[in-house]
Amino acid sequence: MEARAVAKYVRVSPHKARIVAELVRGKVVDEALNILHFSTKRAAKPIEKAIRSAVANMTNYEERTKVEADEVYVKEIRVDQGYMLKRYRAGSMGRAMPRRRRTCHITVVVADIEKPAEVEAKQEA
């Protein structure tokens, strides 16, 4: 079973958010949340929130009471560029210099870890 969550218009540069996303891609959710919680990067907080939301979505989709964080892993995490806020700042000789405040969209997909018995059952069928 898979579930996904999307955090849109996050006020962090996509380049900086991708660096943090690389830390948790493919990891078990419990380990990924631990890494993000103790990370000093600003992008860690919205990514952590998106992962928690994806796990909560999995609980709602499967209609089970609780999803254990050690039974689920981060299957896919993608950081796309959002819109840019265009601001201006004083430049030399009375000119205006543009500043682009970048935003990003964070997409997280979590999935169940398949046990070896489940994999064998699927191959036999």
C-alpha cells in the first residue's frame, strides 16, 4: 500500500530542500523522522511535516487503526520549483536590483515494507 502527501508553496529554495530530501530518500520512516528532527537545515521541518502527513494518509486510506513507523519507508520524495516572489532592492547608482524569493513543492510517497513471505507469495501467483 502506498500513500502520498504534497506540501505546496514552501518558502525554501528548491536547491536547499533537495539536499535535505537526499538524506531521507529510501529510509524507513522512523529513521527518516529522526534524521530530520535533529537536522539543522531549515528545510527539514516542512519535509518532516510532509512525511508525517503521508503516514497519516496511509492510515486513512487503509482504514486501519495505526501505521507503525518502522513498517513504512520513504519510497519517493521529490522537490519541485514553485512560483517565485519578485522583490526589488536598492542597487548602485539609484537602480533597483531584482531579488527572487524561491518557493518549492514537496511530494512524498510512503509505502509498506514488503516482508520476504509476501514477496514469495506474489511471485507464485
